[in-house]
Amino acid sequence: MKGQLSYVIKPIMLVVTIILVIFFTFSLYSSTIEEKRKEKSLDLTAMATNTLLILANSEDCLAYQSKTTQGAYANIISIEKIEEFSEIYKEEEPECARSFDFGWRVNISEISLDGKVAKSWSFGAKDFSYNKKEEINFWMPVAIRYDSKDIRLGKMQIKIVYGELESIAGFFDMVCKTKTSKKTEISLEDDVKIENNKICINNRCRKLYCNVTGINEIKRGEYILSASYSQGKIFVTK
Amino acid sequence: MNKKGQAFEMLGFIILAVAFIIVFTLLKTASTKGYVSTIKELYEIQEGEGFRAGINAILQTTEKRTGKSMIELLGIAAQLGNDTIYFGPTIGNINVTSELKKRFDAIYGEYHWYFKIPFELPPQKDIQIVVVADVSGSMCDDVYEFKNVPQIIDTLRAQGKSVSMRLFLLPGQLRCCPPIGIITCASFPSTEYFDCVTLNAAKCNLKGSTDEDWGNGLACAIEEGPKGGWNNYSIKIGIPLSDELPGSSDNCPKSPSSQQYQSLQNGINAAKNIGMYVFPFKAVTGKECCPSCNCGYSPGCGICYSGGNVFTKEQCLCDETLEYYMSKIANETGGEMIKLKDASEIVEKISGIVGSINITGIPYLEAGYPIPNEKNIRSVTFAIPTPSKEFLEFDAYQWS
């Protein structure tokens, strides 16, 4: 009888032990994934604020620059630059505030004193990933400068997105801008199509800074991509 | 191992497993809480930066009529101690609180913001008084009483009132009963805060009996100004002193077309233009001791005229009209008519007027909505420069 009980209990204990080990491992794994997700979300929030602040305060972006002192005024943006950016950067982010991890589009509205939108402009990425992993919308008041005695109230809103399209396009743009060679590990849920300086996933496309050679399609799956810059182009291999 | 031993072995294992799960859960919860709290803090920092930049943008916007930025207008308002700034006849008044409210409402929406800025400690506000004295014969004792005024001005200043006075005598010769004799500006001591000037009839465009034309005289005194000129931010007080209508009491007219009324109106307009409070001093007319105004040359009424006590029927009959005139100018300028029972009351009445002036304004400019207790409140403090190169703290709050 004694032997029979031991014979039953020991396998049960083994099963319970295995279940506990699986539970701990799974908990740890899911906790890490959750933390990474939150980290990305925080990155995105920080990125949204920083991008708006850069756009509004950098002379290379929209900040009004005094012709006499050559200094920029905090959060006063120039109407000439707004019009120039909305004309030039209809489909891509301006280089002065480009992120290689995320994609964004900005909408600037001039607000009348009764709270209505009097005028609006926009620039930045035309398309975003179909399967967005993260998306944040953020806004900040700005002062739109027409001239020294006419500075009007405005709102600058940003939509910032993290997804496969932004991530892979960011990698290619970084290689192009830094003119170096780099490697990255990517995991794709959808096929990627590349044609010269255009990259598309699920018919959502982005314009790249350089033309891409060596590859025109990457099937879904996990890869280590290598990219190297040469004479205004980047050469990509899997 | 017996059955009991095996049961204990199993129980022990279960207790160990439960303990593991509890410890693991606690550690994981603590770790997640810490992480969430860090994320929250960082998120709040980011939002705070965005809010600071936003408030800065609002303050940089310009007001349409003046072309001045809101930060500039705030600085001026804080220095003036008044949220309404007058920019001259073309632009008019700009209410800074209202302008900022429109902008904050447009950006953050109603019921989601509040701001406050203390006014710059107001410099001690000057009280500048001009007195326009009728120098017709019956005013002798009243005008002579001003010899005591320099001393009372000094007393008031010692009590903390930054008061000064200029006495304007209308042109004429004030011959008084002995031992006073003739009164001129030289009859009064001149001090740092009190002096006397005689108005020029032609220059001041005085009408009728120029020694009594206190309406046009007041307008002229306002133009001449007090010793050292008008201070933009002072409290201005005008005191016409007379027992007759401006320019003469003939027929006691109340018609707006009359010379007397027009003189009064000129005085009212000038006072209103400069923001002056007028406190007319109505000297005794004789009506007080002779209600019928039919007392001949009654010495009992005690009005000194040209060296003797004389009752003047004409000014007695116009007593009511004089009250009407003096009440009108007082009412239209925010002052008050003072009916003197005796010349000796003058000093007391001047002290009373100066003493009643409250020079403390509102301590700060604020606008917005009550800050809720349960909400997550973002706040930011800005340094606002004033025209006197001081910096004042502007506190803004915003919530969702």
C-alpha cells in the first residue's frame, strides 16, 4: 500500500513541478513583452513631444528666426516656413525632425479667438503601416508669426506611428544618411516590396532618401538584413 | 514511508509551491508598479514640457489692435495694477484678462485652465489736487482759510498720503475785511507740496465775471496742471470753490445754452478727460441765514465784502441753482458736492476727502476656472517682465 501511494504521488509532483516551471517561464516572458510594449509606448510619447518641440523651436524646422539677432523665438513659428514645409514635405518627414524608428505627420491649424480653425497646413509621412504596433496623437499650442505685430494662435498636432513599414524604412534611411554599412534583425508579418526609393507593405508606401539595389522583395519571415551605402544608393542583402 | 508521512511530504511540497507563487507574484507586481510609476512620471514630464511650450506660445501671440504681445500687455497691466489698459483715443481700452481668456478658451477649452499673476507692488499713489478759487468779494474768508492748508498737507503726508495741492486763484483782487486786507498768491506760504498760481483771464478764455468763472477756470487749471505736472497714475482731484454760478449768478440760468452752463460743461469735459474727481466746495450764499433772500444789507449774515459785512441778494437767490451746478459736476466725475457751513470747515473737508481715498487696488490679475481637486493638474510658472524691468511670476494651470 505504502509503495502504491508513492507510485501515484511522485508522478503528480513531477507534473505539478513542470506546470510551475512553465508558469514561471511564461510569466517572465509575458512580463518582458509587456514592459517592452510600454517602453515603446513611452518612446513614442517622448518622440511626439520632442518632435513637436524640435519643429517649433529649431531654426532648421519651423521656428521663426530673427533677421537681426539670428536667434530663434521659443514656440513662435514662421508662416513662410509653414507654407514651405507643407509644399516640400507633402509625403515625407522633413529631415530636421526625422526619426528612424517612427513615422509621423503633422497638422498645423491657425485658431481664431472663438476656437474655430481659420487655416490649416500639413506635412510628413503620407502613409503609415497597415498593421500599426503603436500610434499616438499629441498636440501643442504654437504662435504663428505673420509679422512682428501679427502673431496668431495655432495648434500643432502630430500623429506618430510605429510599425513594420516605419521600422524598415527608418533602417534604410539611416544607412543612407550616415553613409555607412549596418545590419539589423527584422521580423516581418507581411511581404515588403522595394522599387528604387519607394518601399511598400500592404500597399502602404514610404519614400526613401536613397534608391535601394540588390533586392526588390522581402517575404514575410525573420531575417538579418545588411545594407551598405555607396554613391547615393544602398545595397541590401538578406 | 507510511501513509501519514507521504501526506506530509505532499503537503510540504504544496506549501513550498504556493510560497513560490506568492513571492513571485509579489515581486512581479512590485516590479510592474515601479515601472508603471516611472513611465507615468516620464509621461508627466513630457506633458509638462508640452504645456510650458504651449503657454509660452499663447503669451507670444499679439493683440490685434495694438500689435503688442500678450506677455507685453500682461507686464504693463501688472505694473499699472489694472487689467484694462488705455491706448489712446484711436485704440481705446484693452482688457488683458479678456484677451487672454479668449486665447486660453480657444486652446484648452472652457473649464480646463486657470492663471494668476500678482500685480507689481503699487508705488505709493500720488494724490494731486487742484483748487480753483472764486475771488469775488464774498469769498474772502474762504480763500483766506487756505493759509492753513500747507500745514494740513504736510500732516497728511506724514500719515502716508502722498498728497500735493496747487491753489489756482481766478483773476481779480480779493479785498478783505481788516486785518486781512488784499489776498493774492503771495498771501500763502509756498511749500514743496503746496503752491498758488493766479489764472490769466485771456489765456484761460474766462467768460463773464472772470473772477467767478470756476467752470472754465477748472478746465484751465487742468491744462496748467499741478506743480511738476500731472502724474499719469495719480489720483486727481479738482475743487472749485465758489458761492456763485461760474461767470456770474445773474438770472440763475439752468439752460445748456447759457454762458454759465457752458462754462460748467467745459469744466466737466476737462475733468472727465483726465480722470479727475471733482469735489465742489459750495461756500455760504446768505441763504443759510436769510431763507427769504430779502435781508437787504444785513450784517448779521456775516459775509465779508469789500471791507464790510454785506448780504448779496443775487447770490442768495441762486443758491439752489448753484447746488444744481455743483452737484452736476460732482456726479459726472465721481466726486461729491461739499456744502460749507463756514470757511473754517475747508481744512477739515480737504482732510476728509484725502483720507477717504483708498489707494489699494486689486492685488493680482487672474482668470479661468476653479481648479478641481480630483484631476491631474499641470502647472507652469513664467517670469513676466514689466516696463519697470521687474519680473513677476505668472502661474498657469491646466487639466483635462
